[in-house]
Amino acid sequence: MRLKAYVDEDVPLSFAQALRNRGVDCITTQEAGNKGLSDAEQLAFSAEKSRTIVTHNKKDFILLHNEYARAGKTHPGIVVADQLPVGLTLRRFMKLWFSRTSEDMANRLEFLSNWK
């Protein structure tokens, strides 16, 4: 099954719209009514909704990924993107989207910089 995206509030809304234009099932933090929640709460929401979170916040989400692993908790995947132009981020994300299923992304931390 194709992964469903949950776009963190630090990622431009235009990125989420570009994903939708390409057929990606995507919601944003703002649309979910989660603006201002902690990173831990954002990841918990993404897990509850089975949506891979897309963020620019490397440091905190790497720590959260490691915390989940140590605690034996599961999440539907974390995609960390550098702050680059939307078009470049989109191209990298689409390569990942066509290559990884939601099952592949389970408990996975992916860096879009690896998807050039």
C-alpha cells in the first residue's frame, strides 16, 4: 500500500499541495488541527493515523525515532528533509514514494538527501 503523508508545520503548505497534485494522500499539521503540538505529539498523531510524517526537524525526530526504538514502540515512518526549494524536495519525496510502501516505512527513518 502506498504511504500516506502527514506534513509537519515546518514544511511549506505548497509542498503538501504539490504532493496532492501528484496523487499522494496527504494532510498537514494545520489541517489536522495540530499546529503547535510538540514533536512527540505530532509523531503520536501520525502513528494513530498510520501516516508517515514529513519534517524539516532533523534533531528532534531522530531523537524521537531512537526513543521509540528503545521503548519498543512503533511508528509509520519519519521522512526528514533538508530545507530546499519545494520542487527539489518534491522530486526526492516522489522517488521515495514510488519505491517504498507504507509497510516498508514502518519504524523507518528516511533522509530525503539519500533520494537524489
